[in-house]
Amino acid sequence: MEDSIELMFIMLVALCLYVLALHFEHKKQLFMLQAKLDLLLNQQGLKFDWLEQLPEKLRQQLLQVKEREGIWLIRQETGLDVMDAKALLDQYKQQHSDHTKAT
């Protein structure tokens, strides 16, 4: 009985290591794909801006809500993780405050 529990534990650890290895391989592939897309955009003189992808109604709403709700709204719309959504929200608020100061 004890041997079978040890064997199951070893199999579980091996499975976890395999899944972790797959995760890192996919993460590396995604990073390389993103780098290639960035290179192609730069060669064409194009720039991708997440803020431009957000609907105008949502962009206006972001200025009126608390940070936590703004992050949640961005995550719902884009699927970004918390850190990227927060960075996007901070960037948007910074750009908007710069624009209103200039006028």
C-alpha cells in the first residue's frame, strides 16, 4: 500500500514537471511570436496601441471609475492580466491628464 502511494506521488510530481515544462515552452513561443510581430510592425512604421483598441465608451468610463473597477473593466474587455491592465489604465490616465493640461 505504501509503495503504491509513493509511486502515485512520483507520478504526480513527474506530471507536474511535464506540465510546467510545457507551460514554459509555450511562453517562450508566445514571446518569440510577439517579438516577430513587433518587428514587422516597426518595419512597416506601424504602432499597436491597446488604448486605441478599447471602445470610446469604455475609455470615457475609465476616467470616472476607481482604479480597481477600471482594471476590472479593462480585463473584461481585453483579457489582459491584472498587471498589464493596471499599466494600461495608468497609461491612459497619464495621457488624458497630459492632454487636459495642454488645453
